[in-house]
Amino acid sequence: MHRILFLCTGNACRSQMAEGWARHLKGDRIEAHSAGIEPAGLDPLAVRAMAEAGVDISGHRSKHVDQLRGVRFDYVVTVCGNAHERCPVFAGGASVVHVGFDDPPRLAAGAKTDQERLIPYRRVRDQVRAFVQTLPESLEKPAP
């Protein structure tokens, strides 16, 4: 069982989606967690987009990475550039891998309706799913 932390700035959207997909698709192989550098609360549109795909993350909560200090991770996957630049050092030698995804709230900022706002959430949701489907094998490959 691989223990993976998905780390983002706010732990509101992308890292929550990754945790949700990992639990849903790879729960037998991955113990998934998510956290943020500056937790901002769970994004309701992320919850909605994931629910449309059959994954319930409504019970997740946004948490600070320090709340997971005692957990030994095999991998820390940063899903945004800010989190990657500010990623703390983890005890136990967790490998840090950066896999950046666009920020749905930023992309949806100019949208006039919820349906328009959901478009980038759905796109990123599907991109995150595609990435999670490659786990854990894609993390175990040595860098070229």
C-alpha cells in the first residue's frame, strides 16, 4: 500500500479531487491524503464536479499540511506550482513529484453562470482522474 499526499495551496479543489479519485479508483493500492499550504475550505464546485462523475468528496475537509506531520508518506504529489515551490520537507524521505493542473476557480472567475463555471472544473477533474489512473506505477519510474 502506497501512502500518497496530494498537496496544493488551498486544499480546496485539485488536491481534493486527486484524493477523491485515488480513494475511488485505487483504494486497494493507495492510502490517499490531501492537504494545503494555506487551507481555504472545500470548494463547492469541486464537490459538484466530482459528484457528477460518481465520486463523493462532500465529507472531505480542507486541512493544513502541518496536520499530517506525523504521517510517513511514500510520495508527495504537488498539484500546483505554489505548493511545489513551498513544499515542506517530510520525515522519512518521501519523494516529491510535481504534476501541475490548472486552477479551476481562477479559470472560472469570469463565468456568468454555474454551468459556465463548471466547465474548467470538469476538465481538470478529468485530467486529475487520468493522472490518478497511472498511479502508483508512474511515480515509481526513475527520472530520465
